Amino acid sequence: MKESDFKFSASVIAWPFLFLLAIWVVFWFEIRFKMSLYDFGIYPRSLSGLKGIVFSPFLHGDLQHLYNNSIPIFLLVMALRYFYREQSLQVLIWGILMSGFGTWLIGRESIHIGASGLIYVLVSFMFFKGVQSGYYRLVALSLTIVVLYGGMVWYLFPSPEENISWEGHMAGFISGFLLSYFIKTQDYQKPIKYDWERPDFDPSLDPFMKHFDENGNFMPTPKPDPVEEQYSYFISNLPVIYFWKESNESKDEVSGHDVADKEHHQ
């Protein structure tokens, strides 16, 4: 996968918007027509409760419950569609089915509804998948998820509040973890910045690599002897002085004139 595969499109906004529209329309339908679709939730270990595996993510008990799930669902589905475009539909479908079935298996004997299970699927999948890939963009996404939703880990365990389905949270978290292993993604290629990252790189032709011996030990370029270097500097900067010296003939000629002058004066 290349850097260009991470690109914004209309589906990045459309998918989470349509999902939110669906759960809000269902909630409006219940209020408008004074109906309760509560029975379409998951009732663990019963044949009639299996239908809740598909329908429970779209059902919510009250407005506060719906509001608490709406913002995380919108952000997480948007991130899923942007960073895992080709796997996003698989994660959503399998996430709903696996988390719902897990809740049906381990849940207490009560009706379980809400999109919380799917939220934990998305958080778990994107966190573990980013760590497994080692790709810097997806690792950054994993760290962002930890910062934003790290506190959700406390709701994976039995809670004193009876209206919180910790079983659904646990089933969603485990489902996301399993999906991160079984749903494959492409190899993420980092942008090539250095020559040694290129597939046709030949270490024997690289000047820097020639400093290493057969055992991989680094051998720096030997520095010149400081004394020799100082001497060469002194020699190169030594001033040159020229001396003029008379020839022997000139001296004899000068001496002859001197003798003649002496005899003349005498």
C-alpha cells in the first residue's frame, strides 16, 4: 500500500452519517409511534434472542444512551473508512456478527441493546492492527485511539451499574482483536528518502559502507600525524628571503681600481 491510498473521499463522511441516520431514525420511530423494539435485542442463550445479533446495534434505551454512542461511532467509522478502505465493510459486518454472538454466549439473562459492542470492535481492531502493521500513520492512529478511548477499558469488566452491558463490551473488544489478525491488509510502504532504502542499493559501491570491514566494524578515515601536519603548515608559510652576492670577477676588478688609485695619489 502506498501513501496515496490514504485519501479523503465522500464515503469517509457518508458511511458514518448513514449509520447515525439509521440509529436515530429507529429511535425516532419508537417515540413517534410509541412503540418499543426492545424485544429485538440480544437475549443470551435463547433461540429467539439470536435476532438481536443483527438488530441490537440499532436499538437504544433512551436519548442519553443514543447520544453517548453517536459521537464515537461517527469518528471511529470515519477513521476506519479512511485508513482501512478495502477492509472497512468486512470489519463492520463481521464486527456486528461476532460481537453480537459473543454477547449471546456470555451475557447475563437480560436483553442487551446498543452500539457499544461495535464501538469496542472498532477501537480494538484499529489499535491492534496499527501496532501489528508497524506503519507510522497507523501506529499514530493507534496512539490517538488510546488517548481518546483508553478509559473505555474500565467498562470491560463487571460494573455495579446494572444497565451497562460489560459482556457486550468484552465481546466487542475480543472480536476486534481477532479481526485484526484474520483480516489481512496490504504491506505498507514507507516513502523512500535515502539511497539505502532502495531495492537496487549496492552497499559495495557506497562510499560510507566502505568504511566497514568484513565483521561490520567501522573503520574511520585515518587522520594525518599532528606533528607532520604542523611542520607542513610551517614550511608552506615560511617567508623566502633573497641574498645578493658579488662574483669573484667583480671583486678583482674593484680591487684593481683601488690599487691604481693608491699609486696615483702617492
